[in-house]
Amino acid sequence: MSDQVSAAGAPPKNGSERASDTFVTYVLDLCKVKKTQSDLRTGLGLPVERCNYLHRYLVPRLPERMHPDARRAHYAVAALIAARPRATREADTHAAGSRQPKPGWYQRANLGASLAEAVNNQVIKPGSAEGDLHLMARQSSGAIHPRLPALTRHLLTAGVAVDWAVLLEDLAWWNRDRDRIATRWLEAYFRTNAPEPEQDPAAGSSRLTEEN
């Protein structure tokens, strides 16, 4: 693959794990060492050129020829994983011992679905979640990256899971396929957080009159 878009975006072969999942598993294993986790965390919200402590762990893992957006997505997700709250890290360690089969790719939760779950759990107000999604839908990945550390930590602290592999692929493709990915996020949000339809009072009274 010339000028690779993303090691994460490569489709799985012969039923093997997606490259994005393999990368996430690699980073989760790295984070078992406290010093390594601390080094990876220094890249939070930063461009690759300022992630000096991450290179030793990620450069050997990533293709030499890689699109800059994809490279930054890998560095960003590695830092976000390293910055998980303690409770989330402990839960992930426990879950790693009994891994369940993952659902189909398009059934997995993207950031829109995670925000909807936070709204359903009354962790984030609907207006704030929708505002964040609509704002990100208009921005480049360069503007989104600095927002992710606070947003994902807020979700994780409240017990809302983030699918790192899905986020990795979405970020890797964002600048070249933003409308499609943003639409997926919004669709997932409104599908997961579908409000009850408002009933027209006049229509309700009309039905009661007919029944009587």
C-alpha cells in the first residue's frame, strides 16, 4: 500500500483481527509498565512532532510510509489509552483475561454512541453532547485532537466505554472522509439516544372524544 492511510485501516485477512484492534492491544500491553504508560501519556493532545517520548514505542510498530493524519491518530489514541483513569485501567485488565468476541465492525460504538450513552446515564446534558458533535462535524482533525483528552476522560470516569479501535480508524480518515464519519457519529448518537416523540395534546383529546 503506497503512502499508507493507516495501519489501522487495513482490512483483516482470513478472519484475523483488524489492525486497529491489534494496535490497541499492543498499547494496552505497553501500559502495564508504569514508566511506559507515563511516557505515552505525555503525547496527550499533541502533534506527532511534539510526542518525543512516544517514538521509541510507536515508530517500530508503524509503517515508515504513512499518511500524517493516520500517524497522528495512532499517537493520539496511544496517549488517550495511557491516560485512562485508574478504575478504567483496572477494569480493562480484568476484561483482558476473559475476552469476549467483538460484534461486527459497524455494530461497534463510535464516539457518537458513547456520547449518547453518557446522556442516557445523565452524565452529559443533551445540549452539550449534541453541540460537541455538531461542532466537531465542522472541524478538521487538528481541531478535534486537543478536545479528546478531556472528553474521553469525562466519559471513562463516568463508566462509559470508548472503543479505541473505532476511534483510531475514524481519526485516521477524518480529514478525507469527514462528512461520512460525522454522519455516522450523529446517526449513532440519535439512534442510541432517541427521544420519545411528543404527543400533540389536540390529537390526544380528539382520540378520547372518538372513543367516548
